[in-house]
Amino acid sequence: MTSKKKQRIQLDLANEQVSLIDTLSEQLALRSRADLFQQAFSLFLWAVDEILAGHQVISVDSDQIQKISQYKEINIPALQPFTFHGYQYLTARTHPWKKQLFLKGRNMSVGQFISTMQANTLTAEDAAEDLDLPLEQIREAVAYYQTHHTLVDLEAREEAARLAAKEYGQNGESQAVSG
């Protein structure tokens, strides 16, 4: 009988990253942080294998999947809670171009919330107190941002460009910006 050798690896992570790991582990009903890292590493290895095989790893909206004739779908059992339960404290809103989620009960996108936290150097606990929100909602919004930062940051740049275009108009003269 051979025993598997294991090695301990130490990571230095920011408190927000540890909070995200703990939130994801809890939401996914994983037994430990190590289980989360094993799931994540498995996904990463799958992606590397696909890229080395000459494939592209892409994300497609579920309503667009019928338009693709051939695809391979990854199945990660640990991610099923996200598929079936979604977010408890975040919600989608109809918007002409924004796709990011919003905080339930507030007229605030996750991007606006994260910008507020960063501008005021708020911890999750401080943000919960200052904005009168449940700490779990703060953690869920931070977790969402961590996993969707590309979308949120892209939409922030888009919003800045739209505001700049409104302010300067087509003839280059400064105009008043309204709501």
C-alpha cells in the first residue's frame, strides 16, 4: 500500500481575498479552503488542456448556446449551487447596456458600490455600517466583483466615456450634464 505524499503550500492573501474564499466555500458547501483550491486548480488544468489542444475557452450567454453547433461544456459539481440558487443579495436590472448586477433594495450597481468602498477606503464591516446593509450583502457584492471584475471595470470605462461625450457634446463645447 503506497501513501500519497502531500506538500503544504502557504499563500499570502489580502483579507478581502480570504473573505471571498470563505464566502465561496460556504456558498458551494465545500468542507474546506483546500477543497475550493482543488476545484479551482482542476478548472485551471482543464482550461490549459483545452488551450493546448488548440481550442478556445469561452463564455456564452445561455440564450445564445442554441446558435453554436458544436461545443464542450464543463461540469463542475461544486458550482451547481450558483446555477440553481443565484445570488441572495444581488439582482439583475433591465438596462440598455449594463449587464452587471445591482444590490437588492438599493439603486446601486456592484461597480458603484465597489467604487464607494474604494474611494472611502471602507472595509466590509465599515461599508455594512455606513451604508446600513447586511454584512453578507457586502461580502456577496465583493465576491461578485472578484469574479466579474472584467465586466464591472469595462462598464465603468463605458460609463465614463458616455458622460464625457455628454459633457462635451459633438461640437467640443462643454454642456451641462444632467442625471
